Amino acid sequence: MKANGHTVMVTGGATGIGFALAKKFQAAGNQVILVGRRENVLQEAQQNLSGSRIAVADVSRAEDRERLLRDFPDVNILINNAAIQYTKPFIEQTNNEIIQELDINMTAPALLTRAFLPQLLNKSSAAVVNVSSGLAVVPKETCALYCASKAALHSFSQVLRWQLENSNVRVFELLPPMVATPLSQGKGHAHLKISPDELAEEFWRDFLRDHFQIMGGKTKLLYWLNRISARLAERIMRKGL
Ligand SMILES: NC(=O)c1ccc[n+]([C@@H]2O[C@H](COP(=O)([O-])OP(=O)(O)OC[C@H]3O[C@@H](n4cnc5c(N)ncnc54)[C@H](OP(=O)(O)O)[C@@H]3O)[C@@H](O)[C@H]2O)c1
């Protein structure tokens, strides 16, 4: 992909990894639109990223997705980054939490992509970027549906890439390792986490080279370890890092 001239919608763009990606795109000469549910958080992000646009929307709601499509006909890169994580035994998850986690992490990216695809196919160059996780490669014990949703997003990204390979729409997947963000707060060892900006730097290098499966930080190591010894990878990851 070329570095500039894009209009990029980042779901979950006001915080963490989404905000770091938005900063990277904006600095390279692209227009960015930050999407999230909390207006005050979006406004604060916009103040720190002047020139960005914001949209209050819950990507798991059909009417919000339709509004995003209506309001931003110029988008040619869609970054499906918004997600939530419940860290507790499955038996303690309520039905609503189960539905919400799968909706936000997997169904919403699919439906938002489906909604934007006709528009993306009409641009001279376009991309979908799905932010999954290293946990799509090897899961951990404490968050069953989060891991399941990310494995599904990983598989979806691969198949969508195949289905669109003769079109103008490129399909990227970013598989972050542990990154220091609100989502990972209080989980894992702080010294094993990279910063969102470091991850965005890695993403950017691979994005410009059309490397479609972008394994940030230690995800690459985990991927190869899993190929060499799935049992060892599982043993390391099961309890989380
Ligand atoms: N941090 C890590 O260690 C790590 C590792 C692997 C993968 N990831 C992935 O990286 C992505 C970004 O996460 P993060 O770590 O940067 O955490 P984060 O800062 O908590 O970002 C999640 C963002 O998603 C937004 N969001 C959540 N539900 C939404 C909804 N229904 N509609 C619209 N926006 C919604 C949140 O804003 P609102 O609450 O205001 O809506 C928030 O800005 C996620 O896909 C996550 O699974 C993170």
C-alpha cells in the first residue's frame, strides 16, 4: 500500500493500539476517523490528534454501522480494531457477556466489512485491516470467548484475503502480542508488554510492504514455536504471560 492519500476509519481508535495506528496514518498524510462508544474519550483523542474526525458509534449496533457508512463515503481503509475482553472462567460469564463479546469482537467486524465492501471495491485502492491477537494462534485459559473470537477473526481474515485477491481491496491482519493498553491493564507481566507506538511502527513497515499477516513483537516467536512444538507453546501460553 502507498503511505498517504488514504481515508482511514479506525474502530476503537481513541485509545491503545487503535490510537497509535491512527497517529501513524495521520503523520504520514492520511485522514483518520476515530470510532468508539464514549464521546468524551473520542474528544480527548481528537484534541491530541488535530485534524482527525470522530464518530460516536457502537459497532455492534446495526443502526450505528449504517450511520458510519452513510457519514463517511470517502473511507478507503477500514481498520476493525475495537474489541473487549472478559477475563474470568466461562461459567461465570452471563449470557449477555457472551453475546456481547462475540458480537463486538467477531460479528461486528464482519458486518462492518460487509457494509463497507461495495464502497471499498469502488476505490482505486482499498484495504481492510483486522486486529486479531497472538491468542488467535495459541489461546490462554482465562478468556475462552476472547480467544475464540480472535481465532475466528484470524480465519475470516485469511479467507477474505483469498476471496478479494483479484480485487483492489487488500486484507491485512495485525496479530499483536501483549501491548500496554487499557485492555491489558492488570493482566500479564508489565515488562513483557510493548507500547502501542512500538506495535504501530512494526505494523507500518509491513503495511507499506504488503505483508498481509503482521505479527507484532513476540507473536512471531509464538507462531514459530507453535509450529515446532504445539505442546510447548500451549504449556507456555495456557496460564498467560
Ligand atoms: N492490549 C493487548 O495486549 C492486545 C493484544 C492482542 C490484541 N489486542 C487487540 O487490539 C485491539 C485494540 O485493543 P487495545 O489493547 O488497544 O485496548 P483498548 O484501548 O481497550 O481499545 C479498545 C477500543 O475499542 C473500543 N470499543 C470497544 N467496544 C466497542 C464497540 N462496541 N464499538 C465501538 N468501539 C468499541 C473502546 O472504546 P469505547 O469503550 O469508548 O467504545 C476502545 O477504544 C483489540 O482488538 C484487542 O483485542 C490487544
